Amino acid sequence: MAIELPDITPFQKRVEEIDEMMNQPDFFNDARRSATISREQTKLRQLLEDHKALETAKNARSEHNELLADPDGDKELKELATEELPELEQEIERLEEKILVSMIPPEDSDSRNTIVEIRAGAGGDEASLFAGDLYRMYSRLVERRGWSLEQMNSSESGINGYKEIAFLIRGEEAYKQLKFESGVHRVQRVPETESQGRIHTSTVTVAVLPEAEEVDIQIDPQDLEITVTRASGPGGQGVNTTDSAVQILHQPTGIIVLCSDERSQIKNKAKAMTVLRSRLLQAKEEEERAKYAENRKKQVGTGDRSERIRTYNFPQSRLTDHRIGLTIHSLPQVMEGELDEVMEALQAEDQKLKIESLISAQSES
């Protein structure tokens, strides 16, 4: 089935705009911006090359079909055209799909680092333990990807688990790779404290936020209510003896951020502001994408057992992602950070939805 591709002209104009920008003497003064635009230029130039190759393949197909329709055409040439047509059709289909993917509008946040927040939901101590398991799972994923992780804030449960923990992941396209981890994660397993061997169900909520910078979100200091307190924690030398924990309330939105992991009040305040900016950026982007809400899931639910994006069934070594109906039977490997199969499947589904939206928009225009 032939696909009617969107008009290529806007992409050609965008390449011309970028070329002009890159010729400006101050273009490389902002390293982050210049890197982002350079990546966009590379992607767009490849798109134009693929479009040119598609036109060449389509012209060749037309010539072959004309030759086959000519009753006086050369017999040997007709045989050659008959052999080449299936390959041309495959190449045209491949290029059309590749071009459609390249035409998907990029999301500005995809190239950012990301803040991940994990909170124990329903299930008491078992939920806290699983929150710790998810933190270790993402930590191992970070190691495998060659990224880096910086803990922002945590509240331990006292049983080697976490009531909540937040951390910053730095790495290429970290947010793009991890954004579909947002939601309620349900675990089914026999707790260590369960003497009867009964399977318990618990939940943990995960929020994935794109890292925001000061230029992304302007925060009026008058909108902030900042409170400093003494950090709490287990006994011993690790307990802070000064008022170093920082809580920030953003009054217009009611968002509250607490950071207490550092001994320095200044460092805790800086981390809290990083988390606050990221939450505000996420809220802003979600508002802007509201018209696409029917294709998107909520970031985090209530933590109730009935809400879930994914189930980790330990007795059957099974992971199921309910959004795309994916089930894999390698849970121990997943908990060691081997999430590639799940993440790639989620991105493929998202890409499919975006392509369908792109084609639909083209047919309506």
C-alpha cells in the first residue's frame, strides 16, 4: 500500500535556517544549544538524502512498469525489470518508513538528563523493599549504559528499602530512554517475612522528569517558601548535627521538594531547586501536549494495587508491561538492569502511534 508522505519543503527550509544559524560567529558560544542544533542538522540532512533516494527508486519503478506495459519492449529488458521490481518495492517501502520516522517532530526533552523519583505505594514494608529493588535495577542499567547517577534525596525504611528516593541520571538521551518507566509498578512475590509462603502484591510509583535548567523555567523567589531543618536518619556519625535539610514549597503550584542527603545546606538547596525546576518543566510540557492526551498514560497514579503499567511476578520469573501487552520470562536479568527489550518495545509502540498521527494529519490537510 502506497504511503502519501508529508510535504518535504518545511524540512528543506529548516536545513537552510540551521545552515544560516551555524554561520553566525557566536553560534558555538552556547555549547548545549549548538550541539542540539548540530544533531538536528545531521538528522535533517539524512532525511533529505533518503527522500532523494526514494524519488530515484520511484522513478526506476515507473520506468520498469512502462517497459513491461510496452508490447514492443525488449524481451531481455522485460525479464530484468521483472526481477528488479520486487527489490525496488522493498526499497521504496523501507525508505518511506524511515522517512516517516525521521519526520516525527522531536521532543525537546528527549536529549536531556533525567530525574527519577521512586516512592513506595501499597504494601507496607514489602513496597519499600521493592522500591529499593527498582533503585538498584535502574542503577545497574545506568552502569550498563555508561551513564552516571547522582542521588538527590532519600528516605530509608529501615529494612534495606526506601519510602522514597530521587536521583539524577546523566547520559545521552537519558530522558528519551527512560520516560516510559513512569507509572505504577506492581510486584507479586513471597516476602521474606511470610512464613506461610503466600504471594503478596505491592506497588511502587515511578516518576521520570526531564532535567530542567534555569533558562527553561523562571522561578520568582517570592513564590518560594524555604524551610531548613535538621536531617533525620539512623544513629551514628552519619546524622547531621546542623540544620542542613532543605524543604522548598512552590506556592503557585503547591509542589513541595525536600532534599536532605547532603551535609551542606547549600548543596541540599541546589538539589531541591533542580528537582523543583524539573517538576515545573514537566508540568509545563504536559500542558502543552494535552491535545495528545488520548495516546498518553498518566505519569503516576495513586499507587493503588489496581493501577499498574507493569507487573513483576517473581514466582513465575515473569515481567508484563500492560500498556503494550509485552510479557518476558527473564525477570532476574531485568532486575540486574537488562531492560533493553522492554524499553525498545515501548519506544517502538510510541513511534508507531506518532507515525499514525503524522499520516492522519497529512490526510486531513
